[in-house]
Amino acid sequence: MAFGPVDRATLERQKMIAQRLPTGENLLLEYLHKLERHRRGRRAVLIRLSLLQAVNRREHHVRIAAGTFEPLVKQLKGQVFTLSNCDIVFVFKETALEDVEAGVVRLRFMFSDDPVLAGAAGGEAGTFADWFLLERDYQSLLHYAQRMATEERLRRTQDLAQEAVEKAVSRPVRRGEPLTPLMLGKMEDALVRADLANMMRRQAVCAIVGHAPPQAVFHELFISIADLRETLLPNVNLASSPWLFQQLTETLDRRVLSLLNKHDDRTVAGDVSINLNVQTLLSSEFLTFDDNIKASMRGTIVLELQKVDIFADLGAYMFARDFAHDRGYRICIDGVNIESAPFVDRERLGIDLVKLVWDPLMVAGKLPNGASLEEYINRTGPSRTILCRCDTQEAIDCGQAMGVTLFQGRHVEGLIAAELRRQKGVFRRRR
Amino acid sequence: MNMPVPGAPAPEIVTQESLLLGAAERIARIRDGRIAMHIHLSLLRPQNRQEGHIRIALRMLEPMVNAYRGQMFLLGNSDIVFMLKEPNPVDVENMVFKLRALFSKDPLTYADSGDGRDHFSTMYDLETHYEGFLDLARQTVADAKKRLKAKSAGGKEMQNLDSKTLGAVLERLAAIDITRLIRRQTAIVITGQGNAVSLFQEFYVAMAELQKALAPDINLLGNRWLFQHLSQTLDLRMLDSLRAMKLTERPSTFSLNFNLATAATKSFADFEAGEAPGTQISLELSVLDILADSRGYQALRPQLRERGIGVIIDNLNALTLRLMDIRQFDADLYKISWSMEMREAEFGNAAAAALMSVPTEKLLLARCDSEDGIAWGLNQGITRFQGRHVDAMLAAYTMHHCDKAAACTLAQCIARHGVVAGPLRLECGNHAMLDSAPVMRAPKPKKRQEGL
């Protein structure tokens, strides 16, 4: 595609679209226009995540990658833009160059198993990250941004057209289509063949005390439902039929278990948690899993049971719980939110850990029945409560104020990443 | 393997039982220091001896059986038999104790048998009690043969509901009229004067009948989550039927076994609007349903109160009472299911203690199939009851006052009370009495003994 001078009409159109939906492309373009007269002392780096294999550039990869530059953004040293093809552009002041370089090194490390980086022993290293000195390379970066914006617009138009076509012919599966038994059946069949290893995620449950950096206590192994949905039934709204979804998770848990059973690497080398159904805990798949685990390791493995599953059949739960405890596993009840907390009495249920889902409403310190949340946490045991899905610092502050020390969630991942960066920085300085 | 010859006697099928007998016979001359143990898992309640339970029990025993060079057999009735060579008696004792603890909520492990025998496990010292063990092995083979015969006569087994069959079942559900599948049952309250007055009528769908009508070869309850999904449609169909139901007089109370989600539907609002002012409508919700959507429940609770719709928590039992604080549901009524275990001091006292925190007017003892339940409830100060024994009381009272009673039996009267349409109802000559709510004499309730 050739690039002529930016004409008025194009600018107008770009502006209009930008107003409608501020995509990363448009934001970048706008920002570059503003920088036209402030190029001096500024640089940019283009991280071509689009070159990576699809499995390496899922939403959370891109998020974590962009998060690398977040501290610098906070220090007003630069701006980060995530484009719809997953590329990341970071425009920054020259003073931050070392930090940015360190960040790029970290990203290379993060994706080092990808062919693009795995083979690149120097020669091709340039393709993953492109550097721009704005004083010199402003035009080429601007062209890149324009091209991206055009392509993005084209894609959007095509999507709209596609959507219109789909609406017109009223295809059975459309965006947000509710999950039906038929689809569930297909999904269950597909799960047997699907390569779930790609969708396996780990998220740390961390002890965070005061302002000290997070200390990982164990890692939860789980299948990303978002990825799964994307791969198997992109247009289905899984939340539309909660019971069918529950059935799906049961199938999924079983698949994860057989996947773990196949792995002879050290995926399950202790200090992990896995999600299980009560029925799955009594299944032969679990017994195989149990066989493969060293006895000394079981104490470090946490089995997460959904609250719904526990209350569906308390008798079966008690049996499974006693068995798991006898084998040395620890049990965690998952999915307890502020509304269901009054029904979940950790001690009576004889459970080891409670995962409480963070909710901004918690700031008010009350449960729906008017009781104090802090008291609830005290009764549960502050060291046995995990505040999960912490997306903001507010969650951690609020949890800490109530005595909670265990946290999990995107923000916690961010804190870990920040701490890693800091340590690396220290290491480099020492060197 | 030999090819089966047509007309020849069926080949001997190798079963765990026949293997056990073989092993028992082989061991005859090397019995020294050996013991055998019979774990009577077949005597557990069905819900406590499902496949998973048995699998875990085997797993617990495995290491010990291997350690003492033993053999283990899982019989077709879920019993486990194992033999050990020169075991440390303490090990065996500990393992059986552990196993017993695992099944501790089943009466088999704690109920007093009266004869002083342990019904959970039987040990055979093969040096001294070999004959007894051999008899046992022979008996298991005979039992297995009987089971096999019964099974082949019983036809094919039902398949559990799965996501592939659910679609067809839902389609069928949309097509059939379920009015004939609707059952009603009256709950009563015993007043201070010793009168039993109708508290409400519960309307529900008879599961066995639904099963027959929808899918005779599929076990609808075989998959909990899929059945929950199915029941959402069932609720809506039931609302249609209830609106169309023709009785001599419209019930003044409806207690409905619904999903939480149903309460938020237009169908339910329409039903509510269609009933006469003053009609008392209650929703019977399950713990599972509320836990699945606690947010929805907490939001709906005040709305229902405002609309005058009662909230009943259904299907609570001794275990629920032990593991959670039911008051947190903030319901109008808690239905506790009576079970025979509650007569046992250990279970009954624990349940009674857990009930102390709930005012008696918010408690109802359900599934009172015999007088025992009512007696137990009255002892706890409970005055609200439901169950087959209550049905019988009601029918007996009806027959006593009904001018057409001479043509009927008590069983017929009970059955006709239970339906709202169909041939059973048509057989009754006095629909007015069938649909009315009488006042009966009843035993006086006792005052609750504080500080149990």
C-alpha cells in the first residue's frame, strides 16, 4: 500500500472513527500528530507481538506485555499503545531509555519459546522490536501508524459487513447466542480432541503484607474459559445458561485432570491448586492423579471446589473432603462472593481455605445481611481467606485493612511483574 | 476362548464372586496366620454407596492389602472382601476404623444393631473360622447368580440424561400437557387448641410420572446440572398448567417448588396477577439454587417480601443443619426433611440442637411418612408438618365426614387428594370435599425444652 500525504478527507474520517471508538491505532495516530513539533528527545519502540504464534499473543499476553511499560507511563515518561493486531508501541522520553531496554529484554525472555525469538540469535533480533529516534524516524513511525489505522478501519468495516450479513441470513449461531444443550454436547465432544495444554494458565496466590513485595504461596492451574470459548464456540454466551455452564466445567475439570496425568513434566510439582468437582474427586482420573503425586507433595496441593458443587450434595462433599484430607490435600471453597458469604461457614464445612471474590462493595465493610465483613473474615480466619480477582490496588488495600494477607488476581500479577523488574534493575546496577 | 455352541449350557461367567470362592478354596491348606475381612458396604444407604464411594474405599484398602500380600474382591453388591497374610492386627484395626470414619454419616456405622454385632465389617480368622468364610464365599456366588438373573429379566438399564438427549427431552416437554403430572400435598399446622389446620398446599410435578411421560429410558435425575436446566422449563410449563387447572374452588394458597430464576419471569408475574387478592403464594427454593445465584437471591428477597410472597427453604436435613447457619436465608419457613436417623440419639439430638436457634413457627417437618416424625417434631415444639402420614390423616378425616365415603378406600382417598386432574380425580364423587381444607383434631404440641 502506498502512502501519500495525509489528505483532509482521510483525517476527517480518521477523526470521526476515533470519536466513535478510540482504538489503539487512532490514539497512536493522534498522539503522533501532537508530537510533530516535540520530536526532540523522544524515542519509540515497536514490539511486534503480531509476529508471534497465536498461542503466544492471547489477550493476557498482550496485557502483560503492555503492562511492562506501565510504571514508566505513571512516571509520565512515556505513552503505551496497544494495536488491534497485538503490536505494542511505546513512545518515551530519552531519559527512560535504559528502563525501556530492560523491559524489551524481559519481553524477549517472556516469549523466548516462540519460533520468532527462539531462532533469532542476534541477526533477526531486530524484527521483534523496532526502535525509532523520533527526530530522525518520525515519518516512518507515522506511516506505520497510518497504515495500521487504515487496516484496522478496513477490518472494522468488514466486520460490520459480516455482522450485517449474519443478521440478514439469521445464522443459528450469532454473537451472544445462548448456550443450548446441543452446543454443549458439541463442546464436550470437542473438548476430548482439543489441545487444552495451550489454554492452561497459572495464576499466583500471593501473601502480601504491608508494602512488601508479593510472595507467591501457590499457583492456581486453570483453563482460560475465554480462550476456550474463543476456540470452540466464539459466538456463544456461556453465562446465559448457568447450569449448562456448570456441566461444562465438570467436563473441563475432568479433562484437566487427565491432561495433568499425561504430563510427566513438573507441572504439578507441588504448591499448586487445581479446580475439581466433588464427583471428579471420587473419579478414577483423580485416583490416577493421586498415584502420580508423591505423598510428601500432597500437603502442598490445594483442591478447589466450587461452592455450588459443595452445597449440591453435602453428603458427597463430606465424603470427598474426608478422603482428600486423609490423603493430605488441602481444600479450598471457590467462588464465594459477598452475597453468598453468609452461607459459607468455613469451620462448619470443615474446609481449609475460602476464596472470597473481590467486589468494590466490600469497601463498605458490610455483608448483605448487615453483618460486618471484617468479622466474617476473622471468623473464617484471615490467614485462611484468599481475596481473589483483585484487579485494582483498592482490592488489596481493602483486604489488608480487614486482615487478609492472601491475594490473587490481575493486579497481583502486575505487582509480581513490577517486583521482577525492580530486582532485575538492582541486579543490573550491581553488575 | 472356546466358541459358544448353540444350545449348550451357558459358559460359567467369571465374576469377582467366583474368583473369591476359588481363592477361598485354594487357601484351605495354607490358612496359618491368614485372616479375611468382609466390609458390608451393601448395607449402606444407596446415596452413600455410589460408584465413587466404593472406588475410594477400595483405594484406601489397597496399600494394606498389598503390604500383607493379600487379595481383594469387590462384589457385585458393593461389598468388599479381602484376605491378608500375617497382618499386624493394629494396622487392620486402624484401616477399618478409617474406613468407618469415611462413612460416618451413614447409620450403618453408628446405629446400634441391638444384637451387639458390628454390621459394618466382619473378620474371619482363617485358622479357626475357615468354614464360616468358605460359606460366605459360596453364598456370594449364589447371590451373584441371582442378581445376574434378575438383571437379565429386568431389561436394559436406563441411560443418564446427557447434553445430547437433553435437547430432545426439552422439545418433548414443550409439547406435552403436564397437568396430569401435577401433584398437591397439604401441609398442616397444629394449633394450641389441638386442632390441625391446613397451612398451605404444595404443588409439584411427580418426578416418576414425568420420567415416564418424557423419556422412559432416560434417567432425568442422572445428571444434576442438566436436570436443573430442564427444571427451569418445567417451572414455566407448570405455571401454564396451574393457571388452566380446574378445581371446584381456586386454592387460597400455593406453595410452588420453583427455581429462583422463575420468580423473576413474566410468567410468574402473570400467574401472581391472575390469582384472587389474598391468595397466599410461596416459593420453595433449594439451597443449591440460592448458592448458585446468591446475588439474585439477595436482590429478590426484599421484592418478594413486598409482594407478599413467602420464601420457603426446601429440603433441609440434619447435614445441612450441621454444616450451615440456615437462618442466613432469612426465609419465612424452613422445611426440614424427617428421616428415620433422627430417631437415633446422636443424629436427632444434633438436629434438635441446631433447630433451637430458629423460632418454631418458622419450622416445618416434611416427609413425615409415619407417626414417628410427627411425634419427634412435637417433642421439639414443631407444629408444622407435611408428608404421607399427614395425607393419610387428611383422607381419614375426609372419609369420616364424606357422604360418598362408603364406595372408597383410604388409599383411594389419599391418591385422589394428591392429583388435580385426570382419571383418579374423576373417580371421586365429592370434589368439593376433595378441594376443601378441613380442621382436624390433632395431638397437642409440646413446649420446646430450652437448653437442650
